[in-house]
Amino acid sequence: MYKNLMKQFFLSTVIFLFTSSLIAQSAVDEKYYSSLEWREVGPWRGGRSCAVTGVPGSPNLFYFGSTGG
């Protein structure tokens, strides 16, 4: 059983490395990402959130779901 898991892990690693190198070699036109800008989203202190949503038409109303109470 252990040998079978190791074979599967090795094979999946080889496939991942091969496909990721193919994807990395494909050229992407700069026009698709040149207008992107960095922006901060979320609380400055960090933490984990499950979901955040706003309410259309009510700019000051939003719902936030967090982890750990």
C-alpha cells in the first residue's frame, strides 16, 4: 500500500512539474495585465474571513463572516 502511494505521489509530482513548465513558457500579452494595480482589501490587522458581501444601493451596509467566533 505504501509503495502504491509513493508511486502515485511521484507520478503526480512529475505531471505537475511538466505542466507547470509548459504553462510558464506560454507568452501572455502584457495588455491583459498592464492596467492592474495593487490595492489593500480587508482589515489592516489581517485575520481570516469566510465571506464578505455588500448590499447594492446601500453603500454603508455589508455582511462579514469570520472564523473562530
